Amino acid sequence: MCLGVPSKVVSIGEGHFTGEVDVMGNIKRVSMILVPGAQVGDRVLIHAGQAISVISDEEADASLAVWEELIHGYQA
Amino acid sequence: MVTRLDEKNYFNLLADKVREIAIRPVKLMEVCGTHTMAIGKAGIRRVLPPEVELISGPGCPVCVTADSDIDAFMRLAENEQVILATYGDMVRVPGTKGSLAELKAQGADVRVVYSALEALAFARSEAAREVIFLGVGFETTAPATAHAIKIAKHESLSNFSVYNLHKTVPEPLRVLASDKTTKIDGFILPGHVSVIIGEYPYYFLAEEFGAAGAIAGFEPPEIMAAILKLVKDVNAGVPTISNLYRKVVRPGGNVVAQELLDEIFAHTDAEWRGLGTIPDSGLAIRQEYGAFDAAKKFNIERRSVKLHPGCRCGDILKGIIKPHQCPLFNGRCTPENPIGPCMVSSEGTCAAYYLYREN
Ligand code: SF4
């Protein structure tokens, strides 16, 4: 029950209550009420039938810099 | 884009660094059952130096469900008028008279759903019967339950209710951090719970208990990065709470979800397997939504029962023993024939250790 699944928003219904997301090729209807800022094309994290977060691609890419810093940073 | 190759490279580099800098024993707890599974699958314990010990925590909702609650929802399921809707993991949990799966085989109407919102659909289409949703899980699944209750009230659905067992994560962490017998230096904090609650609710770990914390994602390098960060913090003697899962976790969490939880639920004391009653660690359905509280509606009393004599699940959830130290592990207790909830759940510590042959 705790697995979060990343997926892409394909459509958002009127009032932003529900939307359709593409989970590895399967289209599913999920609740969108917790991600009022989500737009079609965004990647979102789905949990128990609800989108709970918009995945930030910038932050995902920034992970590499964080890992670099952890590996090579001077603090031991 | 972070490619699979990057991930593999970085996993190795991060692990090398952990081995390089581990100079004294460090005890870390992965709080979340999904992390326990991911750690087993990636073989992380095998590549860590002997100084770094990873213990598994209480972050598996099925595992921490108290015997008295299991007993109570089994009684609800026996009622012929009732359709009991729940997450897949709950149906195999052994109760006094077998599991929900066994009750179903005997004719009880038990249905597996992915979300509380699906259970609402049953209530709409089968108006003559009572649909009870088993609300289990932490801050990640609780918003869906809250949303279902809100819709049920809006639609005046009089045949929908929730047997509510939702719990919250920071409170048991306080119990574990203050336990002097298992002194934990750092916590790998649950990624998806943190999506909802954000970073701030963990600050007390560092401020009051001197324990470090790192919010982590679920890919191998993400977990290894958290381990490295925690070992660095411990070495430096400066415990901090860091967020290494920024792609989905905002510092303040998901405010809409927090408001929804607050609208439907109030904090209450809750009983946890192994940890006992923890103040304010449960979410109770507020008075205004009391009509949707199955425990009230059906006058369900929780009585104290002990379901699995011999099962050491409670000690495992506190990090006191490892699964192989339970005499029943991999003998009488296996995923096919689970004795206790830690072996049932796909996030359970015993199941993870069994599946990935960990010691
Ligand atoms: S191995 Fe089985 S009986 Fe032993 S603690 Fe784990 S769940 Fe309980």
C-alpha cells in the first residue's frame, strides 16, 4: 500500500478534482486535489489513488551535484 | 536526466566513500518498510562496512497494527451486511480465526482496493449494504481516506464508514530516539511520508536527541547517499536533518494534504505493536464526521487479545532483534505461512529478510 508510482499527467478534469495519468503505458484516473499546481505533461507521484507531489526535474538532476558533494566534499 | 548508468556508478562511489570514512560504530535505522525492502533488494547491508549497522524500524503499517485492532476488524468482516474494503496487504494478516482471506473463502465479502476512493464506488452502487474501509497507513495513505470521508459526507452516503487505524510517523520516532537501550545515531527518514509532512516535523530528533536524519528516495544511490550523509554527520558530531529527496519533498510538505488531514482527523493516542500506546500518534475521525466512523457506528470495542504467541515482531519493530533471532523465522513462519504481521506485509521486516536472505 505504500508504493509511490511516478507517472505523467495526460489530462486534468474540470475543477482539477481528478485527472488521467500514464503509468508505464496504462492510463489511470486519479485524484488531483492534492496537487493544485500540476499541469498536463508534468510528472507526478501517485499514492493510494492520489497524486501527492509534482516531480521536479531540476531537483532530480540536482541530485547528481548533491552526490558529488557528498563524495568529494571536504567534510569527512 | 539521471541515467541508470549514473545511478550504478554513483551507488558504487557513495558506498566506497562510506567504507572510507566509517571510523566508529554507527547505528542507523531505516524507518520505512519500503526502504527495508529496497535495501534488501539492492543488497546494501552486504556492501556496508562492519562499523555501519542498519536496523529496520516500525514503518510498515500492517506490522504495527495492534492485535486488538486486527481482532476488531475481523469481527466487523463477519457481519453479513458488511462489504469490507482494504489494501491487499491486510487480507493475509493472521487473526484469531484465520485471516480476512480465510473469512472471504468462508463467504465474507472482503474486497481488495488500491485506494479509499474505490471503496466509495461500492457504497454508491450497493446502497443496501454497508461498506467499511479499513483505514491503514501513515501520512501517505491517510489523505485518500480523509478525501473519501469528505466526499461521503458531501454525497450523504449513509452506508459508508471507515475503521480508522491511521497513524503518524514523528511520534514513534520520538519514542525510539528516547530509548536508551537501542541508541540510534541517525534515521533514514521515509520519503513518501515526508512528501506530505515535509522536513520540519523531524527537527526535534536533532535538536532534542542529537540524532541525525536524512529524508531519502528509494533508488539504491538515493539510499546510499542518505547513509553517507548520516555517517558524515555522526563523524562530525553535528546532527542535522537533511532532505535528499527534493525532487518530490518540499521543506513544508504538501500543505493541501495537511489541511485535509486536519479537517477530517484529530490526533489521538494509538496502540502500536511492540511500541505500546504512543501519545498523539493516531488520527481519529473528528466529531463532525463521526457518522463515518465504523467503530462508533457499530459500537466496536477493542478488547485486549494476544494473537501470535511466540512472534517477536514487536522487538523487531523496535530494532532490538533481527528476524533470524526469532525462533520461528524461516521455519514455522514464512511468507507462504506467516505467523506474524512482520512476515505478511510486502513491507515487513521479516518478509524482506526472508526474501533477500539477509542476516
Ligand atoms: S519471523 Fe514470523 S513469528 Fe518471527 S517475528 Fe517475524 S513475523 Fe513474528
